[in-house]
Amino acid sequence: MSDLQPTSRHTLPTRLIHAGLALSIITQLATSLVMRAPHGTSPGNLLFEVHEYSGYAALGFAALFWLLLLFRSKGTSLGSLIPWFSANRRAALIEDTKAHLASARHLTFPDMDNHRPMASAIHGLGLLLMTLMATTGAASVLFPGVREQVLGVHVLFANVVWAYLIGHAGLALLAHWTRHLDLREMWRLVK
């Protein structure tokens, strides 16, 4: 991979917040497999506490990401991440999706650049999903009166998070291995 040159497509705050959110989500998913949640008068185990506190961290990182999106001057715009309210952005998303499907039929990727509508929309859906999960998890603790309802939503979308993580990481690795993308760019902590 020595011929791949890292570039600065993402700012350092974006990379740090992305890393924090990714690590907290991975911790959440891993602990959810083996934790014992509180039930009746029985408290949860230590892994449940790790799950709970990494959820608070995920909520914090998601909030930071939303703030960053509102105030940054470089990077993907909020409208590109959430294109559903613009006819032009939806049309661009449909065309880009067609280009991806056509490339997939030939077992390749279309050219990658910083502003692909499909990639931006998928990242936006991921941020919305992670925000939903962190918010419902926190709300189940902070608002006991609605605990069962919000935990129902939390559990309902848990498998969607697994699918998103596997798909997102898997496609990123595939794009890296086929030299369409350099993962070092997102994960390095220096400029």
C-alpha cells in the first residue's frame, strides 16, 4: 500500500470524533453480547455498566458531531449527509446509486471523491442511527416512566447497528484493498 498517499479529506476534529464514536459503538455492541441487564431487583453486571457508560460516551460524541456539522467550514455539509429534503440532492443520490450499482455489476467501485452523494447519505444515516441508539439508551435511564418504550426502540434498532457497522467497515476495507480509498486518512491523528 506504499503507493497510496494519505490526504486530508477530513479535518482533525472530524477524525477524532469519528474515532470516538466508532470505538464507543464497538464497545456497546461487544458488551451487548455478554452483559446482564438489570431485571427486577437484580442489578446489571459490570459489563452492563461498561455498556451504559460507553453509551453515554457515544451520545457525547454524536452530539459533538452534530455541533461540528453546524459550525465547520470544511467537510461534507449537513445537506449532503441528510439529502432527503432537497429534490436536487435526492436526484443526485439516485444517479450516484445507479453508478454504484453499475460498478458493482463489474465487481468494482466508481471513482471516489469527497462528495459522492451515496456515501454522504449513508454516513448521514449512520449518524442518525447512532444518535437514535445513544439517545434511547440514555433516555431509558434518565426517564424511568418511559423506560420500556424507549428500550423497545433501542433493542429494535440494535441489529440495524450491527448491519451498519459490518457493511460500513466491510466496504471501507474492500475499497482500501482495491486502492479506491486509503483508510489511513481517516484513522491517522496528525495532519
